[in-house]
Amino acid sequence: MLTSKDKLLRFLQLKQDIIKKRFKINYMLKADFDEVKSWDELDCEITVSNIAEDHETDEETCAWCIIEEMKCSNCGYGKRNKICTEDDSARYDRIQRKMKSSIVDSIPIRTLLKKSRIIN
């Protein structure tokens, strides 16, 4: 049986794969995956639960937004990749701009949730 951490890592890897394929940008760095691997199981369980409940937008499925409760100054992802909401050159801000200008659907969140076994 997959742990919540396994499900979260799987979800993030699938999201990384889609973003890399569609937009030619790495969403996750090795250090980002390493940080998630260091999170305790309870934090991962809470994050997975939140993602499963609120999966309409990318912000609602951002593990760091959930863990840090939208306190961007504490965000490990933001420290490595620049804070999404504060810097136009931030990695995720660039991804969001590409998604908005793309004809292709942004990210099939529901499909990723099913493949990572967060939802059935």
C-alpha cells in the first residue's frame, strides 16, 4: 500500500512530467523532491487530503502552498525557484504564463490525482 508521501511524490512526478513535456520547463528540481522526501508522513497525509478535496486549480494542488498555509516567505520551493507571487521570473510563474497562453489544457489535475492514487 502506498503511503501518503509516496502518493504525493508520485503526483508531483507526474505533474513534473506533463509540464516538462508540454512547456519545456522543469517544475521540480531534485532539491524540491528531496525536500518533500524529508517531510513527515502526517504533513504528507494532510497535503494529500487537501489536494484530493480542492483540486480545481494548480494553487490548490501545490504541496508547498498547503504545507506553508500560503505563507510564501516560508516556502522551500520559493527559496529555490523564487516566490511564485512575487517575482515574474519565478519558475512557477513562468509555467503559469505558458499554461495561460497555451491552447492545450493546463494540467489534467484530476487525471494526475487518479494516477497517483490520491483519488479513485
